Amino acid sequence: MFTFDWEIIFRTAPYLFAQGLVFTLKLTVLATLGAVVLGTLLALTRLSSHRMLASVAASYVNLMRALPLILIIFWFYFLVPYIVGWLMQAGRPIAVGGFTSALITFILFEAAYFCEIMRAGIQSIPRGQADAAYALGLSYRQVMARVVLPQAFRNMTPLLLMQMIVLFQDTSLVYVLSLTDFLGAASNVAQRDGRLVEMFVFAALVYFLISYTASRLVKRIERRMAVAR
């Protein structure tokens, strides 16, 4: 009969958290920051009066949202070294590392989703506020930086944080690239010691606790923002 081995969880927890979870959280935070910046730029481009730029941005967003993330992870993992080699005119692929490839992948992929969130946030700001800012002599850049975007970020904060939670869960897919994220670290221990059930149950529990706790915090932030309004 199978017996659940608790000892292996306690024994390997320092490795799982210090290496695996740190990798996962680092990738999540950096990818979120990059994706928010790129997504905001895409949102502004999609709302641009220049039809060509708006069409290019819309095509990019639709393409990224239509492709499976796992496919994009594999694609960029093998493609990025060639792109870097071409940009550096090295004449050969340049190794950029698994973490860098994964970070670039998640920034480019998640930017499409953050773009739609920010576009909704920008469009939620009454047009009259922008018109009043233009009447005061502010430029387009100043209106966006000082009037529109601060309010859009505030309105979309809960959605941005929820998308960050989704990103945290999606980072487990880098396991297929043999990177040592939290799931990858759990898999390494499971295969080494032959305790697959313990490791994958523990990994699922950790992902659930972090995601559930974060989602509850986001709900609390959302309620406080609703009261403030």
C-alpha cells in the first residue's frame, strides 16, 4: 500500500523554496513589469488616430492571444538566440540563457493581455478630462502621463493584479524547458527520490495557497477602491 512520505517534503523544502520558488517569483515580477510597460504602449498605439499603427498593434495583440503559450515558449526559446546573433552581427546564434528567453517570452505574450486591460482603463476615463487638459495647453504626452494614465492604472489595478496571478501560474510552463522553477524543482526531487505523488501534491498545494491568498488580497483592494469612489 502507498504511504504518503511527509519527511521528504520537510527535507527538500529549503531547496524548493530557496531555488524553485525564488525563480518563479522573480520571473513573475520582472515579466509583469515588462508586460505592463509594453502593454500600455500597445494600448496607446491601438487607440492612436494613425490607422496603420493601430492595425499593427491590434494584429500583434490578436496573434499573441490566439496562440498557445506553450508554443510561444518553445518558439522563443529556440528563436531568441538567432535574433540576438543577428542583432549583434555575430553570424551565429548567441546563447542568452533559459531565464532570459523565458522572460522575453512572457513579456511579449502577457503584454497582449495587459494591453487590453489598459485600453479599457484608458477608455473608462471621461473624454472631457482630456479635453480640459488640452484646453489648458498640455500636449498629448502630458495629458496621458499626468491625467489619463494615472487614473487608468488606478481603475485597472485589480485587473492588473489578477492578470499577475495568472502569469504566476503560467510560469510553471517553463518546466518544459528544464528550468528550475518551483514545479521544475519539485519534479527534480520527485524523479530523484521516486516520490512523484508527494512532490506534485505539495507543488499544487503551494500554487493554490499563493494564488488563493493573492486573489483574496486583490478582492480586498477592489472593495476599498470601490468605497473610496
